[in-house]
Amino acid sequence: MIYKAHIIDTPTKDEFRIIPNGYIHVTEDGKIAGIYEQLPAELANEPITDYGDKLLIPAFYDLHVHAPQYRNLGLALDLPLLEWLETYTFPEESKFRDIAYAEHVYRRFVHELWMQGTMRSSVFASAHPEATAKLMDIFREAGLGAFVGLVGMDRNCPEAVQNTTEQVQAFLEQVATENDPLVKPIITPRFIPTCSREMLKMMGKLAKKHNLPVQSHLSENKDEIRWVHQLMPETICYADGYRKYGLLGDTPTLMAHCCYTKGIELRMIRRHHVMVVHCPTSNCNLGSGAAPIRRFLDNGIPVALGTDVSGGHNMSVLRVIQYAIQTSKLYQILTPRKEAFLKVSEAFYLATKSGGSFFGQCGCFEKGYDFDALVVDDAYLNHEKYELNQRIERYIFLGDDRDIKVRFCAGKEIKEPKL
Ligand code: GUN
Ligand code: FE
């Protein structure tokens, strides 16, 4: 199939690539076979879908989001991290023992990912295996890509949100061999304070045994970091606690936040090829801090974006792009190093090609990449004449999910999931 529209993406972070009235050739396997300014003669007989004056952009990727916190979206943002977890988050997550409740909320959660154009995500479920398996089923039914993590947590939190090393191991052993192309497990220790050494050890072993990726939280909040030092005095930094148990880059690893990652820890995550997931809405809402994103990029550390719902108040990756740009400007003003703020193309790149690299060849319109794409109708924003480079910028700052007309994941058009 050939898709025709104004094609916009970021093969490199420094600028948008814009192909007015361009063509993308997508083969049966859902992969991009070619991208053209003019249709080559040998493709003249291929069926064409023409989206006219609409924009065709890569789909969004949310590399850090908590599905069982969906019901708290936009609520309860008046406490710092540790108090917020105790007061609002653990009580809500404890409800996911109830599979009917879990299915109800998880269907709405996946529906909203679809709505926002988030075609793939890396998700924290709760500590409950049955509900987590249900979430994986709902993703499969919807046709969306996801890494889904049963959250391991067995200390320093209420019993209703805890599980055991044995339960987590049994679940992981079961899902590790499922081999679904789009919906896969990810090893998910919640964070050092809620994981015993036994839990961390088992998770590190299974990551290696089944070559499973890892996700967790790192250096988000000052009280949290102090607590980790008390709990693991033998470590040289917070990240070292994961490293000691094989949970830092032995397999592909996502670490959310990293607001206070510098010095030894920065060098450690760079050496271990950790991908930082920047969650600026959450960092503002919980007053956690501001991550040194420019420093990570200058050091060659890969960075993706996450909504971190419900620390983040919004499921839209577009809004996270906007916050990433704006908070980077505040960071420049308020810190002595005066590091350059993020350009629009850079923040868009983090949400598409950079985040997409965690799922394979995703997030950009290049030969061999999976066709994950959104068709955007921004006609209502074009009351004056705007160039395409201005239209993408206006869509990023002014647009929302209502402008997304068609969604593709791995070459397949994804219709509205059932609630
Ligand atoms: N650290 C441990 N758990 C959480 C969580 O649910 N949200 C955030 N933002 N940080 C965490
Ligand atoms: Fe989080």
C-alpha cells in the first residue's frame, strides 16, 4: 500500500524532515519499503490512500506510564513522591486485586492510549499477576504495542500492594515464552525502597535467562535518594543498587526520571547504555526536580519521554513534548550551567525515534522501519497560510487527540478499541 500526505518526521534530532505531498510504500509485513517525493514508475500499480492536505507523522511512544493509576489522573498532586505514594497511589493500586475492577480501568486506559496516538508504551501494571495478564490481553485485542510489567514490590509498602519473589518469578517464567510480536513482558522492580534483595536478585537472573528488558525509577526525588542510601549503604549511588543485581543495562533498560543523576551515576548509566525516560509533567506535579536532559544528550545517553501517569496529569505525549521544551527553558534560566534548552524538533525526536528505538526499528519513516504513524488533520489551525514547518510546530503546541484521524501500528490501521 502507498500512503500519500505531507510527511514529517525527525530522522535526526536537529531538524524536521518535511516531504510535501510525499509517498510512503508499506509492505504486507507492516514495514516501510520506501519513502518518495515522486512516486516511482514501478509502484504505479500499487493501491494508494491519499490523505490530501493532512500531515503524516510518526506515532507517539510513552516509555513510562502506570496503568493502575489511570483513575487518579489529574487528582491528588499536592504531596511529594513518598507521601503521594502512601496517601493516594498505593490505596488505588490495591484495588487491582479485584480482576473485574482491573479490567474496567485497564480497558479505559488502553482506549485512551489509542485516542492520544500512543501506539506503543512501556507500562507498569500493579503487583497483581492476574490483573497484569488481563492488561496484556487487552493490549493484544487492541493491536497496540506494549511492554507490560508486573510490578515487583515486597517491602516498605502496604500488604495489599505487595507480592512475593515466588509470585513474580512464576508470572515471568510463564509470560517470557509467549513470543507475541507486539505485547511483551518487562522486568519491573518498582524502585529500590520497595524491593528486597531477594526480589532484585531473582529479577536480575530472569532478565538474563530470558533476555527480558528492565524498567524502574531512578533518582527522582531527594527524600527517595536519601532513603535508598540508608537501605543500601554498600552502594556508591542509587543506580548501583540496580547494577549489583544485574538490573542496569545487562538487558535493555529504562530508568524513569533521573532528576538528580550526575557524576558517578551519570557515568554509570552511560557505561551501561541505560535509556533515561524523561517525565517532565510528573516532575513538576510532584515537585520532584528537573532532569538535566541536555547533559544526558551531550553525553550520548539515550532519552525517551514518559507521561508517568498519574504523577503526570495527562495521557498525551504531545503535552509531554511541550512540557519537556518549557521545563528545559526554566532549567536553563535557573541553573548556573546555562545549558541549551530543547528545540521543538529535539523534543519530538525524543517522543518518536528515540523512544521508538526501545521497540525495534520504530519512530521514523525510514526503509525497514515499522510503519507506526498518525494522520493529523490540522485544517482548523490553518486559518492563515502556514508553511509545513510552522504547521508541525503549531500542531505540537495547539493540537490534541481530536486532530488524529487515522492511526497505524506496525502497518495495521488501529480502530477504536472496545470499552
Ligand atoms: N517511584 C516508585 N513508584 C512510583 C510511582 O508510582 N510513580 C512515580 N512517579 N515514582 C515512583
Ligand atoms: Fe513512575
